[in-house]
Amino acid sequence: MKRDTMLDRVRSRKEPWDLLVIGGGATGAGIAVDATTRGYETLLVERSDFGQGTSSRSTKLVHGGVRYLRQGNISLVMESLEERGILRQNAPHLVKDLRFVVPRYDWWEAPFYGIGLKIYDLLAGKYGFDPSRLLSKDETIEEIPTVRRDGLRGGVLYHDGQFDDARLLLDIVRTAADHGGCVLNYTRVTSLLKGADGLITGASALDVESGEELRIEARAVVNATGPFCDGVRKMDEPGAAALISPSQGVHIVLDRSFLPRRSAIMVPHTRDGRILFAIPWHGRTLVGTTDTQVAEVALEPRALPAEIDYLLETAATVLEKAPTRKDVLSCFAGIRPLVNEKGSESTASLSRDHTILVSPAGLVTIAGGKWTTYRKMAEDCVDRAAMVAQGPRRPCVTRELRIHGYHANPEELGKLAIFGSDAEEVRAIIASDPDLDALLHERLPARLHDVVHAARFEMARTLEDVLSRRTRSLLLDARAAVEAAPRAATLLARELGRDTAWEKAQVEAFATLARGYVVEG
């Protein structure tokens, strides 16, 4: 997957694309896969890096949504559980079964949560994981040795899915490319093109790297820009009312000692009504999340001090050792693109269902939804976009489509398991230079070959692309990522043919970015 090759395809294109997808997050990438595998000529453009926004900042769970069950949104839970099973089937190298424990401190919690999670199991049907069950106090401590023991009566065990969101997104993008789709990061849409009849015929875009202007003609244009979708809608209709009520979700990352085993914790009731998760992830403990309504959408949102304190305080209610600010290795925030068509004042009450709108000029906008249901969202959106394009109707084929990197037994790949079948690409890099098998930093799992692989095969263009999304180093330990930056920049500059001035600027820019992920004690 080479960016130069993709850019040349756009420059040389004479005929309109069947579909132009704006937005390279989970939704946009899923649409690109769905459309290309139906046989539609598809171009995906992303103004920054693939998944730089919301799609790389999730709680890393592929789940039905226990909270939605509590809210009574049974249809969303059933759809999510089905899609969870489909995703594990199609991307087993990245989607795993994760055991969750709900600690019990009151007598009524056993029947209440036990029955609720049995319903969760039943709704999953044939797509279910292992069944839930009640745990004794000793069994709960065996699963979670660090659980707060004062007043502990036992627990409830259930199963859900876990994944690496940015890694899966890259594999979805590569799936689209594998099937003939054209994908371009760092390509910003600046305006929409319209014909004499007022209907949208494409878009003007800017190659961010070179400043080159691109004219892109398409039979249908899809706005899949998540929390930024209202900006694209206003390119079409300047007076369009806002569709999105953005909500910020914050996560903190702690050392593995807070969750030394493979089981996660779910806290079903917190003081703000949300559910809190503490999960093992890449040798760390990930805790989240919050739900804070924000007035403006930022590409690089920042956690509020109160949000960090809330996560630490809530985690302390179920952990024997209370985490403090000094224990936080990294902190990151993401924006949920919640659809608010009814004018609700609370983002916590808004549905995670997706919405598809078609403007009078033909702009197809998809908003809302959740990572787990990205495939079904894409199917619904391409069905609608095909009508706008007035082309042949073709059935969706993604239900059983293997995601790029598919490997039935990734555990056989050892430390390269996350690459799935792409492990062969990494092995070839190591064979050409065995020194690249060294760790990038002693406190990070990433290796030097990860930088090279990101540049050669995954369209990484900046140091941030590599350290934040291709390796997750920034999220796992922000300070260590800053220390690793000069070494990674040297490798990346060599791969991209950049000079030392570029290398220095990248290190400085990354250090500035990373300061927003560091929590001072």
C-alpha cells in the first residue's frame, strides 16, 4: 500500500469514481471495503492520518454494550453482539475473547447482574462467547488478585471482545486496497463540486504534503467524517443545522501491576451513571471512560483534570491499591460523534445507533454508531449511496469477508501475532537487517522493524503516525514514546527519503503533542 501509487491513480483518473468517501476512520474505511467488494470504483480520502481521530481512541472493546441493555435498547445490543461475532470470525488476529469480572459488594448484585448478563448471553445467540456465571469470593480474587477485598462477596464473570482499534482500522484500509479501492491519507477536501442542476458531482481536495489541488469527480459522495461531519455538511448547505452533539471520552493507562492477570473489571454503576472498564491491554491496564459534553470538536482533544480524577477515584472503588496521578503512564481523549436530532441536553442519554441522511444535492452523510457495528453501518450506507449514484445495485459481501491480515491461529506467530499474515512482511524486513529486531525503547513493546514496516506497507507519513497509531507507543507510555522519538525519526526519515531538518522538526512536533498525554503527579 503505497501513497505515491494511490496519488497517481487519482491524478490519472479520467472517469468519475462510483463513490468518493470522505473520512478515513472506522466508518469510512468500512464503507470503502463494502463498496469495493461490491465492484464499485471507490476512492477514500482522509485529511490527516487514517484513524487519527475517534477511531484510534476507543476503549478497545468489541462488545454488545451492557449499558445499552440497561437502557432497554435491545435492538442495538442484538445487532452489536451479532457484529461482534462476525468481526471475531473475520479478523481473529486482532479480535480476542476477554473475560470480565463484575465484583459484588452488596447482596442484591448477584441476582441483578447475574440475570442481566444471562440475558446478554441469550441475545448473542450463535454469535455468543462463553457463558456468564457467578463467582465466589475466592474465585473473584483468583481472576482479579488486585480487587478491593473489603466487603467483597464475590463476582459475576462474563465474556466480551477486545481489539486494537488503530491496528484493525489499518487492516480494514488495506482490505479496501486489496480489492482495488484507492485510499489516500493527508488529502483534505476543501469544497464540494456541483453541476448545473445543483447536484453534487465530486469534490476539490488538497494533497496536504505537496499542496497540489485535486479535482475528484464522483457519482456519489459519502460524508463519513464522524464528529466533523457537520463541517462537510455545511460545504453542501451553509445553513444546515448541527447534527452532532460531541461528547468527550477519556482513558488513562496504568502499569500492568493493577491488572496482572488476563481478566478485566467492569464497574456497572458509577456516580455519573456510566459504566467503567479496567482492562489488560498490550501489557498495561487501560481504564475508561468519561462522558463530557464539549462545545467544539478538536482533532487532538485534551483530558480535563476532573475527568482524570474521576477515573482514578472510580478505579479506587474496586482496586485494593488506589491508583494516583503518578501511576498514569498516558492519558488520551476521543470525541464521540453522537447524533442529537431531538435536542437532548445530555450526551449520556443519546443513542449509539447510526443515522444516514441524504441532502437535496445528494450528499450522503452517516453519523453516530459505534466501532463494533462499523460493518453493518457500511452496508446500510453503501445501499443508500448506490441509489444516489443511480448505478447497478449489487449485494453486500462483507459478512464473511476476511479482513486483511487474517490468520486463524495468530498465537503461532509469537510476538508478531498482531500482524496476522503480514508477519511475513515483517520477517522479510528482519531478514534484510537483523538489527531491526531490537526494541525501540526498553519500556515499550515496539521494535525498530515496526517503524520500517509502517512506512513501507501502512502509509505512515509522520512520526506521530508511527508512535501513536502504528505502534501505540504514545498511548502505552507517553514519556517513553518521547524518549524513543529521535531513534524512530531517524528510521522513518531514511524510509521516506527526508532530510535531517525534517527529522528534527518531527521530533519537536511529537514532543509537543505528547505533552498532552502526560499526567503530572
